[in-house]
Amino acid sequence: MISPELLRRFSFSAGISPEKIVELAKIGKEISVEAGHYFFREGEKVDNLYLILEGEVAISMEIPDRETKTPVANQLAGEIATKDVVVTSITTGSPFGWAAIIPPNEAFMAAKATHPCNVVAFDTQELNALMAADPELAYQMTLQAAEIIRKRLRDVSIETLAFIA
């Protein structure tokens, strides 16, 4: 359990009643990771929704590496050289891992600590149970997820334009 006051400091809790913030705090676990730690990689199951208390996380995606020549046989076998492209970097107060509350709970991008980080982790199963019991909380959390998705799509669009320019 974490302090409800900790959650109230961030815009993450906007629109969530004080009682529900207490419920969220009960399932939140503060964890610390070193730089280089992957919270999840593209295609993996996302088991937690995260909130950055301190540090920085790079959100990245794999794209084909145009600079590496791949033999045709490898291409046909689906073995194409890739590289990670950072779409955005997020810092204190930013939530990430929205796939934790949106089925099928699969990451579309990777999340990697670029600096030592302290985050709050909300377990997917516990969070979904809270949301199932409270439609208002589910609505607020879905709005949060939609805002994160909107920002990531904007960031991907900007990164794509920069890449092809």
C-alpha cells in the first residue's frame, strides 16, 4: 500500500473521488528500478499500470532497420533486422502501461527506464476488480487510458514525420 496523499499530488488522480484514491492506494506498490530496466516490451502482456514518481521512461517501438541488409531468405522467414526508436520520454507524474486496463492487455510499445526510477505499480487484476465494482472509477480510468493513447499516437505521428523527412 502507498499513501493516498502520494496519488493526490499527480494529475493521474484528477476526477477520482477521495474514497477511490484510497482504494487505489491500497493496491499500489512502490518499486524502484535501475536505468536499463524494461517494464515491458512490445508484444508482451502488461501486468501493471504504472505511475512515475521519479525518473524517466522511454517509450519505444521496433521498426525495420533500413541500414542493415537482410538476405531475402531471412525476409521470407520473417527474420528482419530491427531497431528501437524512442517515440517519447516521460517523467514524474506520467502514467504508462495503459494496456494493463485495455484487453487484450498486450503492449504496443516498450517501456524502458532511462534513469533510475521510482514508480507506483497497480496490478492489472486488482485494478480491473476495482473498476468492475465501480463504474465511475472505470470511467475515470478509461479516460486516463484514452488520454495516454492520444498522446502516444501524437508522438508516433511526430516521430514518423521526422523519420521520413
